[in-house]
Amino acid sequence: MQQIDLIAIDQALQRLRALDVRLEQVFELRFFGGCTIEETAEVLELSTATVERDLRAARAFVAAQFQESV
């Protein structure tokens, strides 16, 4: 079973928030809030295309943060 490093996730999200608050909000709503793309778009008053684009960028950022910490 793979362990989840909650401190590393929190640090990555803090860096993402410093870079772009909306990207961090999209990431949190999807992965911690369990919202769908459509629900995330509605909550943040964005189009679904924008949410999808932001989610790709946020995932890439968080993944890069984990690559750097290894």
C-alpha cells in the first residue's frame, strides 16, 4: 500500500496557491471536495473548459513538486 505524505501535499498546494489561487481551488474542489468538473465550474463560476484546463495545469504543478522533493 502506498503511503500518502499529507505534509508534502499541503506544501505543494501552498506553493500552488501562491502562484495561482484559482488553480489551487480547482484542485481542492476536485480531489478533496469530490466535486465533478461541472460542479467545480458552477462553484467557481467558470466554464467547464476552464476548469479542465486549470485542472491539467494544477495536476502538472503538483506532480512537479513531488518530482523535486524526491
